[in-house]
Amino acid sequence: MLLDPIARAVAAAPPDDEPVTEQDRRRLHTGQLWFAQHDGKGIPLEEVLAEFGLKPEDFPPEDTQ
């Protein structure tokens, strides 16, 4: 049973019927090549935030109840 309203909305959403474009295919291929060149690893969040002068501590955790 899904009690979370977000999960319930996602489960009830219609399927994505938007066609895949040639640009979509190129971007997917470019991303796959990038990951292959980087041993399947992405860029650490800390590194991305540092480019903007930020740290993970700048974002307090959300209250989870």
C-alpha cells in the first residue's frame, strides 16, 4: 500500500508518450561516453558545489517525520 502522496501520484501518472528525438539520442550517447571515460563514476556533489562556492553544510537536512 502506497501511503506517500508523491509515490501515489507517480504510480498513477500516465506513461510518458513523448517521442524520443535524435537530439535526445545524441545526448544520451554523449553521456554514456562521458561515463565510460570516467570509469562509470560521476562528479562528486562536493566538487560541483565548490564550483559555486558552496558546501554540503550550506544545505541543512530536511525534517523527516
